[in-house]
Amino acid sequence: MTRGTARKRWGIGISTVVLSGCGAAGGDSGEPASASYGLTTLVPAVAEAVAAEDYVHLGIGDHRGRGEVQVDLSWEDGTHEFRAITGDEPGEFLEFRRVGGRVYVGGEATGEQWTYMRDDDPRALGEEPGFDAGASPVLLSLDVPGDYEALVDAVDEVDDAGEEEVGGVATTHYVLTVDSAAWLDALPEHSLHREVEVADELQLDLWIDEESRPVRLEYAGTGNTDQVRVDYTNWGGSLAVVEPEGAEPVGSEAS
């Protein structure tokens, strides 16, 4: 990808969250991974647990079960920063960084040539016609606490599917029946979860750890093989995002 191409199409899209045939890891851990929750208690407990954190690593899987989008996300003291890498082949990795009120795009796919915009620039937010912002609008909309706060009033049924091990973590697996309109309408326009068409009544699988934090979220779209999966790891970690040296503004962006 040339520098000119990178500026015209500011990164790749994030439609790769639409997965195909991506199953959940399973296994009985032998011990309850969390308190047992029901319809009125599960999502409020998860939302409360997430709200108490300020960092998580997200792995948005592809149809091969690998993470096609890897995101380190921090919202400490209300300051949102991230470092995201898209692509799954060497030489094709494209990196996004949000730091200091700007979004930077660069990495291997651009020959290590970096560009930036303000994080409130209409182009970065996907609000300027004719400008392809790629994954930027979805990344800027990432809000893990907000995802679960919005889910609180949208769940119609909760079933406890038992204890399982996911990625080496002991979890409790719950199956939720969700009013998809109630959930999605409460999320931002470019939310990750609004990137795929889903049924009005959505079955959502949620695995939580012993502290009621999400470990995996998975649900199917209306396509025959479409499936969304998000893995949550390294809760409570830390993130230090560095502004790339030599980055240039996109178009008329002020330096």
C-alpha cells in the first residue's frame, strides 16, 4: 500500500468481525467460576464488574478462530486510548493508535509511514461523505462498559450453561436471549455490535470469570455462517500508547 492509498482509504474496514464457523472452547473446570446469576442479576453484575476496570485487551476473531483485530483499550479517568492491529499476514498489518486527542494510522501495510487526524475529525468518525475512514469509526466507538450498560435492559431470558474453560480461564457460560433492537439502539452508530445484521431475537453466549468480567462474547448474524466473537483478556493491565515519530496530518489537518 502506498502512502497515497493509505490517505485515500484510511485503513481497512472492520467487517472482519463477521465470522464463519467460529466455535467456543469448552471444558468442565470442576469448580464454579463465578456466582450463579439469573435474568435480573447477570448483566447488572457484569456491567458493574466492567465499570470497575479501566483496561482490557480485545481479540476480535475471524472464521479461522484467530484474532484478526487485536486491540489494547484503556479508558482510565475517562481518557480513551487504544492501540489496534488489523490483518493476519506478515507485511499486511495495519496499526491504529489513539493518543493525545489524535488517531494515527501506519505500520507494515504503509511502509511504516504514519498519518493522523484529530479523534473528533468528521473524517475519522466516518461522517464525511466520500472519505473512507476504514476501521477508524468503529475503533473510536469502542466502549466496553457502555456495551454492557446498554445490554442491561435488553435481556429477556438467561440460562446457565455450566462451567467451561476458555483460553485457560475458568468461566461460567450463560446463554442470553436479547431484544436486539433494544440493545443496538442504545449503542453508538458505529459500534462494533452494529456492524452485522442480527435477528430481532438474538441468542448471545457470554462467558464470565470468577469476578463476573467477560471472557468471551459470541453471537450469530442472520447470514448462514456469520458469527461475531470478542475475547476479553488481561483485565486490569496497563497501556502506554506512543505517538509515532514523523507522522503527517491527513489533508488539511493542522499540525
